Amino acid sequence: MKHTELISDIPEEERPYERCRESGPRVLSDSELLAVILRTGSQGESSIALARRILQSTGSYMGIAGICSLSGRDLEKIHGIGKAKAAQIQCVAELSRRIAMSAAEERLLFSSPKTVADYYMETLRHEKKEKVLLVMLDAKGRSIRDLELSSGTATSSLASPRDIFIEALRYEAVNIMLLHNHPSGDPTPSRDDIRLTKHLWQIGKILEIPLIDHIVIGDCRYVSFREEGMLL
């Protein structure tokens, strides 16, 4: 499609709405899909040009997935984006996240690290800071509850073994699982990750509330301590 600043300059049959109705949404580019959601551009600029600028503003992510990393304030800093458009974009991102989680939930087995990583991937991989989630399981391996234990900096988080097992005892968990993200996108466990995991495994063994896995989430990648044979 020829780049233009005004939607009226685009031949009708090439406009995103018309192309979507004619051929379906799969034929649309990322910027065209976002333009359909936005509906209008800003003064002197088409919705497609505005959508293109939004996608270019997603920093190191550079693309449609980066939208999930933008806060309302981030979006409102973009010329042409007010509170209403920011809310529209955030709702689309959240809808996408929930659709992904719903699809992953159908395959979720806590005995399978991959299905667990798939389920929590969209919750954690776009976060700019490290977050730690505690998943508590019953005797049949079903989730009792998951809790966000901490939210740290861009490179580290705080997870207290004391807080972890207080929550596990409060909810009468039989087994526990830990998940956290690496905002860098690289899920390789750090020395602190390994040290904490070994400590939790030892405490869990004493309290008879075993740590059955610690999964580190990256950008569409993960590392499972259980799969890597590191729960020793």
C-alpha cells in the first residue's frame, strides 16, 4: 500500500475496512489492523500513519507484541493518542492476552512445564520488571491459587522464602511452583535464581511442601528447573 497521510487519499478498495470486509482480517498488516481499531487518525494524519508511529514507539520490542508493554501513560505521550484511544489499545492488548491464556488453559497440566509456561507466558513476558508468582497446588495437582509475591526492578525481584511458605501453609498447599520473568527476554537462570531455588527446595522438603518446579519466563522462551534436572 502506498504511504499517505490522509485516508481519503487511499483508493477505497485499498482501505483497511474495505479490505477486511472483502478478504478478511488476515490480509491486513499490523499497522492496518491497529488502524481499524483506532478508527481515526490525528490532524493531517491517517489512522494507518498513526498506527505505524505507535508500532515504532514500542522500543526494543519494535512490533505489534510491544503494544502489550505500553502503559496508558506511554500511549498518551504519543502525538495523536488521547485517553480514549489509549484505553482502546490497552483493551485490545488485554483481550489478546486473555484469548492466549484461555487457549493455553485447555492444555494446562501442572505436571508439564511447557503447558504451565504457555499459560503464564502472556502474563509475564511483556513485563518491564521482574515479577514472582507462586502457584499452590492440592493433592491432585490442581491449582488452589496463584499469587504475585513481588515486583522488583528491571533486573531483579524480591522473593522471601518465609513469605512463600507462609502463603503455602495458609492455603494448605500440598505442592508449590514458582514462576518469574526476565524482562531482558533471556530466561537463563541467574545465580540468585539458582540459589533461591535450591533454598526453597530444601525448606519445602523439611516442611513437606515440595517445590515441584521453578520456571523462568523470557520472550516466548522459558527454562524449567525441573526439565533441566536442577531441582536437587
